Amino acid sequence: LDYSGIAFLIMGSFVPWLYYSFYCSPQPCFIYLIVVCILGVAAIIVSQCDFFATPQYRGVRAGVFVGLGLSGVVPTLHFMITEGFLKATTIGQMGWLFLMAVLYITGACLYAARIPERFFPGKCDIW
């Protein structure tokens, strides 16, 4: 269930940016929203499989969520090319989008590397 929450978080963080960035271009907006939602639902479905929670799939789990997050690269490049870099960084809020990407990827790397559990075994367990 936690993995589904991560997928919803990633999808939910893209929806407002796509909606407002492509507000004057409804067709690309609709296409990108559909693609992000399909990829997010696929990540949710895969994350509900029993094998997905096993330790040997830890890297795959991180990869699925990084891949879902990187699905925003194409719309970002599209916006930067069509609107220009200056408008993309000011009106398009690219700085916040890049910060979001850095935080998501950092979190996935920490998860895949099992930090801080690796350094403090048993000390970071909640249950």
C-alpha cells in the first residue's frame, strides 16, 4: 500500500504542473495527463504484486518510481522548446519542477541503498 501512495504522490505532483503549464494547449495537456496517469496506474498495479515487495526487487521498485518520475521529462522539454527557456523558468516554474525531480531521485537512491537502515540495523524500524 505504501508503494501505491508513492505512485499517487508522483502522479499528483505532475497533474497541476501539466494543467497550468499547458493551459493554452489543451491537446498536449490532455495527452500528457493521460500518459502520466496510465504510467501511474501501471506502477500501482505492479506494486500490488507479491513479488514486488521482496528484497531482491528493491532496485526494481526504485527504478519503477524513478521511471515514473522521469515520465515528466518529455512534457518539460516540450514546454521549454515551445515557450522558451526564460518563460519556462519563470512562468513555467521549472526550478520547482527540477527540485521535485532531485528530491524524488534522491529519495529513491536512499531507499535502494537502504540508508539509514544499512548503518543502524534495527534502529530505524517503526514496527
